[in-house]
Amino acid sequence: MKIIVTGTAGFIGFHLARRLLAEGHEVVGIDNFNDYYSVKLKQDRHRLLEACPNYRLERMDLTEGDKLLALVRDWQPDVVCNLAAQAGVRYSLTNPHVYQKSNLEGFLNILEACRHGNPQPRLVYASSSSVYGGNTKLPFSEADRVDTPISLYAATKKANELMAHSYSHLFGLQTVGLRFFTVYGPWGRPDMAMWLFTESMLAGRAIKVFNHGNMQRDFTYVDDIVQGLYGAMFAPGLDPYEVFNLGNHRSENLMDMIRLLARTLGVEPKMELLPMQDGDVPATYADVAKAQAKLGFAPATPISVGIPAFVEWYRQYHGV
Ligand SMILES: NC(=O)c1ccc[n+]([C@@H]2O[C@H](COP(=O)([O-])OP(=O)(O)OC[C@H]3O[C@@H](n4cnc5c(N)ncnc54)[C@H](O)[C@@H]3O)[C@@H](O)[C@H]2O)c1
């Protein structure tokens, strides 16, 4: 199949593209290689992809609507998978406008490009567990109301779902939104807790633990996310507008995750216990019954397997 993946220099887009390429699909990747985190890490991921003859990169920004439109019109992909976005809850408190550009204007350009495709591709796009905001009913279900985001990042992801709904309704565009729950694994993101904790622990520094460690997270291994993405891209029988949780369906205590990580690294963790951060939520936990039923989603990686795999990659990549 012919598939456009945006954000291929990023964590999840890289993993998805790598598997698609290995299975012989034709992939056009889109990324702007911005410096939100290490550009070298993005280039290193990209180098692995560009070694595949069935991969081509379009280095562009999602705000370049005309280029996107022409690409979808001329190349006629079967699926567009939009994983490029400005990620990060905390960064959205200090840099709101980049979220407006990449996540709202950029996403509108994706919708317009898909709408005008002939034939129209299926659009799969990243939403986020953060749309559940301050909801307290656990596990989070797609049937729950999500009208109270508590960060601009979350608001842009909820906006994407609303925008997709209108395009499905008006233009018959098949859209599938995926609410990812704290994704981790090899080639992960340097701004996320698992990476930050690993970096600090290896340097003998104290890790910053928010809400005094009283947090629960549904940690989802990246290979499981890729399996869910496959379902979203290829499953038959979906409604024109769909939204699914993709989580591990296990909510782990943050302190247990820290202990396991420290044990794997062979260190005694030093902790700086801090209050809750603005925009953050105390607990996430995904109900994945809908994704199981319609996408064949079957998360299979507990943190006891996923954390050692991340640490092994981290040590190898950094030579530490
Ligand atoms: N990793 C997680 O735990 C998680 C959780 C929930 C949702 N998500 C969402 O999943 C998607 C992928 O996340 P990720 O962890 O791979 O993030 P990432 O930051 O590693 O990847 C995003 C990529 O998109 C690119 N990009 C950003 N803005 C762009 C623009 N305007 N034009 C072109 N390229 C642009 C970046 O350079 C980056 O390579 C994002 O939409 C993110 O919001 C991720």
C-alpha cells in the first residue's frame, strides 16, 4: 500500500514507518525536524528509514497546505497517518502559538488534503489521553465526556477530534483518532519522564517526582502502539468517524515504575518530591475494549518487559 506518515523523524512515526517499510509498503514521510528536542536524535531515526528504498522524505511543515494538497492529489496514498504535532503538556503553557500552528492549522491542512484526495485516503491521526482532562472515573472510556481539557495541548487534541468529525460528516472522509496513553520504548522522547529519569539516575542526580509520587500512569510500549496503528489503518468495517483509546489497560503507580527503572539501571534513585504541575493529571488508565473489538488491538508488553528494553537501547545509543 501507499502510505503517508507525518512525524517520521519523531518517536512513534519512526517506529510505524520502520515496520511498514519492512513489510514492503511504500511510505512517504513528512517532518520539519524542529528543535523541540534533539535534532540529532531525529536525524539518527531518519537515517535508518532512508536506508530503505521504499522510503521517501518530504521535509516540510504541516502549515504548508498547498504542498500537502499536491502530494495527496498526485501520489494518491491509501492511508494518511498524521503523527506530526507539537507534543508535550507542559511546553504548551509557555509556547501556546506553536500548538496553534502545528496542531490546529497543520491538522486542518491534513484534513483538506485528504478531503480533496481522489480517491480519498483513510485518515488516521494521533489524539491523546490528555483529552480526558480532570475526569476521575477510571478507566477512561471513549464513551466518557471529554469537555474539560486542562492544558492547551489537550484542547488542541480534542479540537482535532471535533474537526475530524465535521469532515467525516460533511465529506464522507474515513477518520480514525487514536488516544495514545504515555508511550515509551527504544528511540523514545527526551522530554518524557522515562528518558528524563534514566538520564538523571545515570548521572547521579535527583529525579523530579511530581505530586509527591502519587501518580498513576497507563504506560504503553511503542510496539503495542504500532500494532494498534495497524488496526486503525487497515481494519475493515469501521464507522466513518472513529476514536479509540490505545493504552496498556494497566495503570501503574509512578513509584513502582521508578523502582523498576532504578533496579534495571542498577542505581539507588534520589528523588526530589514536588507538588503537582499545572496541566498534569494524577491518573490515566485506558479502557481498550473498543479498540480490542474493532481494531484487534492487543497490548502485550508489561513495564517489566518494556522498561528493560528501553534501558538496553538507551545505554547502547549513548554508549553508557
Ligand atoms: N508519545 C506519547 O506518549 C504520546 C501520547 C499521546 C499523544 N501523542 C501524540 O502522538 C504523536 C506522535 O508523538 P511522538 O511521541 O512521536 O512525538 P515526537 O515529537 O517525537 O514526533 C513528532 C514529530 O513531528 C514533527 N513535527 C512537529 N510539528 C511539525 C510540523 N508543523 N510540520 C511537520 N513536522 C512536524 C517533529 O519534528 C517530530 O519529529 C503526536 O501527535 C503526539 O501529540 C504522543
